[in-house]
Amino acid sequence: MRDKITAHILRHKLVNGIKWKDIADEIGCSKEWTAAACLGNMKFSQAQAEKIRNIFQLDDEATKWLQQIPVRGQQADSLKNDPLIYRWHEIISVYGPALKEIIQEEFGDGIMSAVDFTMDISKTSSPKGDRVEVKLSGKFLPYHEF
């Protein structure tokens, strides 16, 4: 059911020329979180779901689905071959070990949270062509003995 709601949202967004930033401004969240939520990877509050309902002309059942805890990352396998997403896999394949080494050298034995996390995507002009700038910020979570 959630896949059908996502497809409806994407279709309505396309047909009506709606931008993620506009939706985000309406619900009071970042464009990055809002896009993830509309794509089915985050849970909307009741107030947010009502606003999404109005934007995308959803029914009562769909509005309730938006408020359910999602099964995150379900699209991962189907998106592996998308060139843009593949490049993120490539970045992690090439730089992942270095990221791990540097984070653990500077913070200790632990991980960066993807739950207590923010992201900002912006466009930066460059003489060689526009650049995609992505800032990821996650809380450091140290491993504990027990």
C-alpha cells in the first residue's frame, strides 16, 4: 500500500510542478527529510500527514499510512543500478574505509548515527560546472562495555 501512496505523491508532484523545498516549507522540515518521508522512509506526525494529504489530495487511509513506522530502505535493491545512487555506493566503496579510520581516530571506537542525523544538499557554482554539495552530520555513538 505504501508503494502506491509514494507513486501517487511522485505523480502528483510531477504533474503539478511541486518542489521538495516547497513541501518541506509547508510542513516545517528540511527538504532532505521531507523527500525521504514522502518516498516512504520516514514517519509523518499527524499534523504533517494532514498537510501532505492536502498537498497531494490523499484520502483518509493514505493519510494514516503516512503516520506508520516504515520499513526503511525497501527500495535499495531496485535502485542499485541508478547511476546517481550507484555513485554513492562507489564513494562508500572507495572512501568508506578512510572515513571509518578517520572517525575512529578522532572520536574513538564507535559509529556515526543515521538516526540522530541531518543532511543538507546544495548547489554550488563552479567554472568547471555546477557542484553538488552534501553535508552529513550524525551524532557519534561510542560502543560501550557491558
